[in-house]
Amino acid sequence: MTRKLRKRDVIPLLVTVFLLVALLPMASLAQSRRVTGKITASGNSEALQGVNVLLKGNSRKGAITDNQGGSR
């Protein structure tokens, strides 16, 4: 008992598959990345501790430097 697929049955399925294939890679682009570095004073290159480091354009993502001025 096989049923023949009609064009109007296949088109919504193809559109759904196309959208999944097109939109799925966007999820992988939203992965977080690790930013590391050392914050020093400009005058004497001393490590600065307790400094807030924020990503440019995003005030919710950031870190605070440790005793040696490092941020992870």
C-alpha cells in the first residue's frame, strides 16, 4: 500500500528542510570565545588588579582582572 506523493505534499517538506539547513549553521556562529590578556598601567607598566574588562559593544560580557592584572 504505497501512496504517491503529490507536488503540494512535497513542497512544504522541501521548504522545511531548506530552512533547517540554512538556519542551523547560524547556531554554530553564536559560540562564545575566550579572551585573555594582561592589563597594565600606561605610565609604568604595573599590573592593575580589580579592573573591569568589557567586550566592546556588549556591556554584559566581561571579566575582572586578578592580582597580576590577568583576565580570563
